[in-house]
Amino acid sequence: MARRGTWTAALRTPVGACSAVLLALVVVLSVLAPLLWGDGAAAIDTDAIGQGPSGAHPFGTDSLGRDLLLRTLVATRLSVGLAVLATAIGAGTGVVLGTLPAVLPRRAARLLIAVVDIAVAFPGLLLALFLAVIFGVGTHGAVLAIGFATAPAFARLVQTLSASVSGRDFVAAARIAGVGRIRLLVRHVLPNIGEPLVVNATIGAGSALLAFAGLSFLGIGVQAPDYDWGRLLREGLDGIYVNPAAALAPAAAVVLAGLAFNLVGETVAAVVGVRTRLTRRAAPPAPAERPALPEPPADAVLVVDNLRVAFPGPNGWTVPVRGVSFSVRAGEAIGVVGESGSGKSLTALAVSRLVEAPGVVTADRLEFAGKPLATASDRELGTALAMVFQDPMTSFNPARRVGGQLAEVSERHHGLSRRQAFARAVDRLAAVRVPAAERRARQYPHEFSGGMRQRAMIGMGLMGRPKLIVADEPTTALDVTVQRQVLRLLARTRETEGAAILLISHDIAVVSQTCERMLVMYAGRVVEDLPTGAPAQHPYTRALLAATVDLDTDRDRPLEVIPGRPPEPDQVPGGCAFAARCPLASDRCRTEDPVLEPAGKGHRVACWHPQVTVLSGQSHEEGAA
Ligand code: SF4
């Protein structure tokens, strides 16, 4: 219904209405003109040779006395038909050339991409002329020439669109699931690039029409006794001094038909674009009713209540973070753990105000240092909230020296002079144990090792007096020794600066070592909130703990794994999202969604059958589920 409504609205616009009228005219003439006026257009009248416009012949006659208006109308079928055929050849070849690099070996793929790049650099008509000479003079040669001349542009478009779709999570998921390359292309990539291709092909048909008229005009397109608008135009130009109107009819036909294709393309593009914009403008789905967050402590530096992050998609809103609630006290270290896609990093980005449009962040409460995060100024946030990313190489500008980048924070937020700010940068680099800090401050990021870059990133956060450091997988890219150094540095920073830490990690062992409290996320929700070291009660937390490897792990036993995969954010099932992977799942689990309930001091769990029996290595507490 929405699709039909969008089309109706588009056709009511001046461009939409014109395109519909012109297209209908072109189609009707293509079908009916040869049937109605074919004989009249071919009738030779030796008494009316080379006449100018008259009541009987509005555009005059040709050198055999044939009516030029009728011939122009009859030529519609051949002119438009050949243009559509050439466009189909171009689009088909382009799709093949554009998708082949994805399935060919790397070298062959590169070669093909290079060939397409070179072909795109040629002007289209020039390439068509070159190919027309190769394929031979005549209708067939011209169709092939124009078709293959337009193929490189289609191929380039397909390559670009495919590359953008290939990076999306569902393609990665299909690849990991073992879907073959060709199937991946046909089932997952091509269906998602169809709409822009159709828009481009429609506009391309207009260009093909002009190119065809050009080739026929030059005498290498349609040959006698057949005729299209290009040939009529050429014949008209031959007698332009005797009958100027003779060239007018085919020229007007070329312009009007070209305009029809272009306007149809514009209308289709508008419908596709409007649909996307409408989807984006619609409000994200209303949050489900959740129990309110317990009153946060008075010294809470961060309060998050019912946080949701939503992104618009072609089929509606996807909500990867679905009602997350927690608070962080001043100086507290909290870890957020979960598998990829659990929503932990998006939660970190949302509390750092780094979710970019078209993502939408909503929350019942989202407060930092007692103020709504949405209204905090950049200046306040810039010095009080520090962010440490997984890959500091991408967080530093590779073209600027490290010290200058750190100093910029103090120049901007503390009003220090350049010299003072640089001195502070050197001091902060020394504070995070970067050796020879003054010399290092004058170096570029690529001259730092991975661990040193991460320390410099933490040093950048310490240019102000941060109340909260959000560290998103800060040790994932580092080896174990450096990982330990960075974690120690975070802990020391917490002690010396009094900063709270929100540590995002997929590694539950890292969080256990560094944090006092742990939030376990699954499918965009917190499923357990527990003090580190307390017995885990949620089956997912227990499975994560069981899959953790340490020096005490029995090497003779196979590693524990959690079967299955987390659901995609847009395919979260009803009931408990973990039910499909949970050994304790009951009928209730599959239909009712458990909410986060108190489960002991400082402990909350979202599970219908929490397990109170502890895992080995933890203090034992008996209880019934
Ligand atoms: S609610 Fe049921 S399915 Fe979900 S984790 Fe608990 S026991 Fe497993």
C-alpha cells in the first residue's frame, strides 16, 4: 500500500505527470503507429516529391513524395525498440562485468576492474563509434556498439553498489555461514542493488536513443529500406534549404522520447528516494514497558535508563540496543561484556554521544554528571568524558604529530597557549608511561607501537580531568603483555584521577580483572548485572564463563563453546532472545520475555530459570531456581 501511495504521489508532481504522459505517448506510438500508418508512410507519390509543409503533409514530403509526419510516427517503434535493446545489452553486460570481480581470483579481478576503469574514461559516443566500426555498419552492429559502449558505466555502478552492500553485516553473516560466492552475489548482493540499477537503466535508455540517432545520422546505424529517426534526420538535413521542416519532425521526436526516458528515470529515482526518506522519517518503534531503573546512587556519574538505539532500514527500524539501564558511580569500574552484535559498543557510543545520523538514540534518562547528556555542551563533555577506541591508529590523525593532537584538547577546552598545551601533552604522555615523552610527542602516530598508541590515547583523555573514561575494546588489538600494561594503566588512572571507567569487552576475563561490576549484554539487552566474582545466574553469563580459557584450564578437555549464533538485530525472536541456544529453555522462555529483576545484593538477572549453583572456582551458594 505504501508503495502504491508513493507512486501515486510521485505521478501527481509536474515531473511525474509529464513523464507518465510522454511515456504513454511513446509506448502507444511504438505499438500502433506502424499498424495504423505503415502503408501511408511507405506510399510513394511522384506528384508530391520534395514538397514543403501543407495541409495534406504538415512536415512536407521526402524525395519520393512520402509523408514525413507519418514516417516519423512509424519510425518510433524501431528507434525506441533499438534503444531499449541496446540498454538491455549494456545493463546486462555491466552487471556481469561489475559482479565478476567478486568471484574471480584476485589478479583476474584486478585486471577486469582496470579494463572497466579505462573503458569508463572514454567518452561514450566515441566508444560507440569505435565499436560500430568493429561490429560493422547496420542495425545489428549499432545495437551491439551502443550496448557495449554503455556497459562500462553500468559495470562501475554495479561495482560501487556491490562494494557498499558487501560490507553489511548480513552479507558477512552469510559468508561466515559458508554461503558460496556466486550464491552470495545472486541471493544477497544483487537484490539489494536492483533499484538504483533500474533508475540508471531508464535514464540510460534516453542516452542510447540519442546515440542511436547519432549513428544513423552518420550513416552507420539503420540502413535502407528501414528507417529510424536518425536516418530521417539525415535525409531532412540534405534538403534543409528547400524544406527546413523536414528535419524538424524527427528532431522533435528524438528530443521528446529522450525527455520521456529521462523524466521517467527521475520519477523512479524520486519514488525510491522518497520511500527511503519516508522510512527514515517515521518514528522508531515505541519502547516496550520495562521496569524502571532502581534509584541511582547520589554520586552517580552516568545514569542510563531504558536506552534504545535504532537505525532505519529498507524494511523499517532495526533496534540493536533495546532498553538498557544501568548507572556508574564516581570512580567505579564497570565492564560490559557480550558477543559481537550484542549492542555493547553501540551502548558505549550512545553514552559518548557518538551515534551518527540516521541512528536515533532515545532514553527515559541519559545523564552525565547530573545533567542530561543531550544538553551538555561539547566543552563540558570534551574534558569530562574520555573515549578510548579499539584501534588508536584510526583515532589519531596520521598526518599530525601526536603531541600536537593532544595539545589541541587543552588549547580548545582550557584556553592554554600552544606552548603550555604542548608542555601538558608531554606531561600526560609521561603520566601514561610513554618513554622519552618529549621526543615521542614530536613523532607521528605510525612511529608509535600499538600499545604506545593506546597509552597515548588514554593520555589524550587525561588532558582534562575526566569523570568517566569509556574504553571500547581497548586491548583487543594488542598482544597479551601490552594488554596487561594498558589494563594496569586504566586501573592506575582510575586511582590517581578518580575517573570512573566503562570498559567494553568481549573478553569476560579482562573485565573480571579490571572491574567491580559487570553488565552482560545479549541481543541488545542487559541480561545480567552482577558484582565481579559473584556467582553468575544467567545461563548466558555462565556459558561465557565456561568458555573462558585461563592457565588452569584442563588442556585435555575440549573447549566449551556456546552453540549457535546470536540473532540478527532485526530478527530478534519473541520471548527470551537466548532461548534458541539455552539448554534450560522452557515453553515460557519462548513466549515471555524475562525482565531484569533483583537477584541478590547488587545483582540483577533477566531469566525465568536463573541458576544459583556456582561454577567451579567460585564461592558456592545453594539455591533453587
Ligand atoms: S529465560 Fe529461559 S531461555 Fe532465557 S536464559 Fe533463562 S532459562 Fe534460558
